[in-house]
Amino acid sequence: KAGVTQTPRYLIKTRGQQVTLSCSPISGHRSVSWYQQTPGQGLQFLFEYFSETQRNKGNFPGRFSGRQFSNSRSEMNVSTLELGDSALYLCASSLDGTGDYGYTFGSGTRLTVV
Amino acid sequence: AQRVTQPEKLLSVFKGAPVELKCNYSYSGSPELFWYVQYSRQRLQLLLRHISRESIKGFTADLNKGETSFHLKKPFAQEEDSAMYYCALAFTGANNLFFGTGTRLTVIP
């Protein structure tokens, strides 16, 4: 079955702009979580959605938001981009969001803010 | 607060030598622990998790609750094991992972 699909693969934006990233989970998976990966901070949890509801949120400013659609696809939005937002953004798909069934990661979207 | 510590950023071993990647965690409850691996230009993928107690690609990891450790071990390293390894923790009922900072393993031919 198809894996986790993230689009686009690469993005270049300028400071102050906003960006939307997309994640399509594995068919049947209802949980999508987002992570930011940077060389300095490593992998940090952004938020998790299950059945269109945000259940958990990491320690990121309100400029980072997300949503999930009825087909479980999720989008992440970052407004008023800052240089420090440059990172690889990963989404992870899970059957129910717990560790019981593991998490499958997408290839990520590499965002560069200039 | 829960935390995952991987003390070694870089680890180099010779092919055929044993390898151990260290992971310590702090969490007062019963954690679920994972090892993820990221090969060059590939996505992050699950290597193993403690609840399944399985061996993947020759790697094993034992949860030591007394020492709060979940070290990853392999008796004989192979060149294809060169990658970035992340230890991760999910606490009971949670729906996200806390990652360590990762260890880059290089297996020298």
C-alpha cells in the first residue's frame, strides 16, 4: 500500500510570507502528526491530529497551525515566516496515534526561508 | 518532563566490530521506546520498538528500567549500517514521540 506522501518536497519562501504543507497518510490511518527537523534542535513535535481534531500540540508559536480533513489528509500552515523556520518538516502517519502500532514517516518537505 | 538522551553525536566502528548506540530516558511512567534509522537520502524509518522485542537487521535493544536505558546493539557492524539513529519515547496513552538528538554511525570498511 502507498506510504506517507508529503508535498511539496522543496519550498523556498521569503521572510514574512506564509506556507502550507500537505501530508497524505497511509490509507486507513487516522492520526497524522507533524515534526520539525533542524540540525540544531533535532526532531521536535509540532502537533497531532486524529479524526479532524488536534489532540496534542508541541511548544511552537501560534504561527504554526494545522488541520486535518475528513479523508485524514493533513495540512500544516506557517504564517509570517522567519529565517529560523527553515527546516525539514516531517509528517508521521499512525493507525490511532499511539505507539502501539508505530509511526510511519513521510520523506518530508524541506522549507528554506530567505 | 520526559527526555531522551543520546550522548554520542558521532560513532565510528570498524566493519565486523560490535556496536552499541546509547539511549537514556527520563520518564516516571512506563514508556514505549523506539529506535528509528535514517539512511542517507531516505526517510526516517522504524528500526525496532521494545514492545515487540524483535531483532531487525541484526540489531537488538533491551529496555532497562533500572538504568532507564534502551541501548541499541549489534554484534557485527556492516557498512550498510552507516546511518543516523534516533531513539524515541512515547509515554503511555500519548500520541507523539520525543526524540533524542541522534547518533551518526559510520562503519569503516
